[in-house]
Amino acid sequence: MNIPIENTSSSDVSCANCKACCCRLEVMIISDTGVPEEFILRDQYGGETMKRLDDGWCAALDRETYMCTIYENRPWICREFEMGSYECLDERVKFL
């Protein structure tokens, strides 16, 4: 069941109850934060993104805990993605 974004409060959102919806987004690596090589996908032009598995989830996501396995070395975009922001709520409603 999809819940309209206007009916979802940012106070209802917690990374602990989210099931890592943002970990399905394409994440470009635009700065060096120490992402391990095995999680980086390079295109023919040298652009880098986080590797995603066939199911669409980020390769660095622990599927049991829905926690990032490289949290201390996660990409800048992941660091800036704000819990409860419009973007967060927009992704969250797709999976509720």
C-alpha cells in the first residue's frame, strides 16, 4: 500500500524503521571517502557509482540488518541524504 507523501511525517521516519529505501538509489561517487574497491562500479568514461546487485539494492547493504556495511566510508551523497527530507519521504512511500 502506498501512502501519499503528504500523509507521512518526517517525525515518523527513522533509519531504524525504514528498511533502507535510499539504498536502492543510484549513488555517484564524487569524492574520496574511502569506499572499498569491491563496491565501486566504473563506467567507460571513468565515472564511479556504488555497485548494485541484481535485486537493485546497494552492494554494501547488509540484507539482514538493513545497515550499511561501509558506513564510516560511505559516499558523500549517502552522508548528505537527510533522514526525513522530502527526498527520503518520496523514496520511502514507494516501498511501504
